[in-house]
Amino acid sequence: MIDVLTRGWRSVRWYVGSVMGDRDYERYLAHHASIHGSATPLTEREYWRQRFADQDRNPQGRCC
């Protein structure tokens, strides 16, 4: 019973984290490595700054 609850909780945590963007930087790194090879990727701080700046310049489908 505890194993089922633990797996359920992990699934919920994974889903909420995915919806909130917690894994976006890791996905960016994987994409960057597969497409751009040895080029230096953005740091996590640079990534988030650029992402938010892009959203501010081009607001699409945002609620606020």
C-alpha cells in the first residue's frame, strides 16, 4: 500500500513540476547537446533571463 502511495505521489510531483516548467532547463540542455554539439550552452540563469525576456517581447497565450 505504501509503495502505491509513494508512486502516486511521485507521479503527481513529476506532473506538477512539468507543468510549472521545472524541467525546462534540462530539456534545453538535452536539445542543445543534440543540435549544437560542442557549442557552449547558456547557463541556467542566462536561460531563464532570455526565456522571460522572449515572453515579454512576444506574449502568446498567457493569462496575465
